[in-house]
Amino acid sequence: MLTLEGLTVVSLEQAVAAPFATRQLADLGARVIKVERPGPGDFARGYDETVKGLSSHFVWLNRSKESIALDLKSEDGLRAVQALIARADVFVQNLAPGAAQRLGLGAETLRALHPALIHVSISGYGDGGPYTTKKAYDLLVQCEAGLLSITGTPDEPSKVGISVADIAAGMYAYTGILTALLRRHRTGEGATVEVSMLEALAEWMGFPLNYAMYGGSSPLRSGASHAAIAPYGPFRCSAGEQAFLGIQNEREWVTFCATVLEQPELAHDERFRTNSLRVSNRPELTRYVESVFAELPVDVVMDRLERAGIANARLRDLAGLAAHPQLEARNRWRQVGSEVGPLSALVPPAMLDGEEPQMGPIPRPGEHTAKILAELGLGPSTAAPPADHLPELLP
């Protein structure tokens, strides 16, 4: 029996943040009922068609869920979602600001009706303040959180290549739900959990924020190098290949000079003998390291780094990640079902010993509408979809 088996989660969710939180609950055995719009469903289904015709985002975020299609602008559809919430342990929503309240699904209303309910809202900027109703997409929140100011090269800022603000919010919603479940187990009391993308990402900005607040200036954009540690980052070897490495302390610096560069005297050079000096003289240091590495194939450099106990990595593309020998050796891949056949998916990073995660199929839009409505004692008309969508919703 999985840890969250027997727990029911109802989620009015779309895009990334809320689906990421609820998928992790589903991985642990919770029953997650995903409420979607009649017809196309969650708009993330249409982001792309690269996974055998399915969206790469949707495949990642929505395994093991049941999909019910409801028109929440109709009385019947709203009555159905209210009936679902009455049976639920957790309700999650990441609708536009104020939308849940207008539907009568805000925390104050629902927790008055269901005191043990855990009510979770995910938004861009949180309720209250001048940004409450501002549209919040991942790139834009990265901008507002200062992330772009420290990411990229000295010449040009760059966003992070994944939906990091959404993921941060989803992670805090997930951990907030687990915390609320623990409190409810002790007290019987439900909870209201509010997570904003801005506040989640601001927490992750702790190092540069403290650096800027107390150091008087922000960390410089340094590409793949570290803004405050040197040597740390990519260094060119022969044939144009790159080795990535990181020095964490002065002992490693001495070892690096003696064993990897085979220049032990460099460790005591006045320009480089402390990390602060190495950062200040980074261009000179990089030129010196690369003058040695330029004569060596990357495999030789990596071997020297490994033998010296210096942290190192190869620059892999995503095909390299998919074929990573460590993931294969640790049996981290599983197959999940979908309407286009079995698809590969990674096992969740954190599972309790002795448990195998629930990794069920990815639902079609409205695939479970008839089944769930029957459980509620409601007829198919409750979903109130447009007539041309009925066959799609009720197969």
C-alpha cells in the first residue's frame, strides 16, 4: 500500500505548477481527479505534439490522474465539482486570480463547508498588493524575481531553460500539502495553503539576494562559470571540447595545481592563492588553466580530475541524459501507458523504501467523466459539454 493511498485530490489545474504538485501526490498513491474544460482540456495539452503526438509538458505532468470534463460556467458542472470537493481531502486550483472565489470555490467558503479540507491555491504573485491580478508566465516571474539579472553572459541576460518558477511553486504546494496532511492527522483540522510563483522563486534566490543586500552589488552574470568561486565552470581542452570542474576549498586548489595541471608552484602564486584572489583574477586564471588543457584530450583531463578527487562533469545534451549510465544502473526508468502506447518516464526522486511509485497512464481529455459522475450519482448531462464534444468526453 502506497503512503497516500486512500487520499482523494481534486484539482482545477492547468499548465505546469499545479499539475506538477498533484502528479507527485499521485506518484505516492493519491487518487487525483483532474478537472478540465470540455473539449480541449488543459491548454498544456496543446503546447506541442512531440511525444508521439502528445504534449511533452502534459506527458511529464499528468500520469496516474483521472480526467473529468466539466463546464464550470453551468450550474450542473459547478454542482458536480462541488460534489467532488465534498468527498475530497485536498482541493488544488491555479485558476486566474479571483476566479475560484467567483465560482464559490475560495478557501473561506469551502473550508467553512468542509473543515477538514486542505485548500491549496497557486498564483503568480499572491493575493493582495499591486501585482495580484497581473498575468504571470514563467519567464515574466523569472524577470520579476531577479533571476535573469544573474543568469546569462556579461553581455546578455538569459532565462533558465526550464519552467523554474512554475516548478518552484509546484514543489512548495506539494510540500505544503504534505505538511497540512501531517497537521490534520494530529488535529483533525484542514488548512489553507497559498503559494505564489514569485515568492517560491524568491526563496530560491537566497544566495544572490543576500550577496546583493549585504555585499553592495549583485553577482555578475558569468555564463556557465560560478560568480563567486574560481576555478569553477567550463574549460576548453584540445579539439574544442570542454571539461567542467569545481574547486571548493584551498586544499582542492593545491591538489588541482599539483595533480591536474602538474604545476604545483601555481598554488602559491600571489594572484591565485585564495578564492577571492582567483575570482578577481579570473581571466588570467582561465587563460593559464586552458593553456594546459589545450594540449590534452578531454578524456585525459577528466581522468586527471577524477583521480585527483576534483568535482567534474561532462557537458551532456538531452539525448545524453536519456542514456545516462547512472540512471540506467539505478533502474530509474519505467513505462507508463497512454493513448499512443507506452512511454518512458523517470521514477520520482524521493520514494520511501519498499514502495514502488504509482505510475499509471496519461488520461485522455475527459476520459473518466462518465465513471466519476456515476460515482457521484449524477448523469452525463451534468458535464454540460457542447454537443460536438460529447463523443470525445464520454467514450
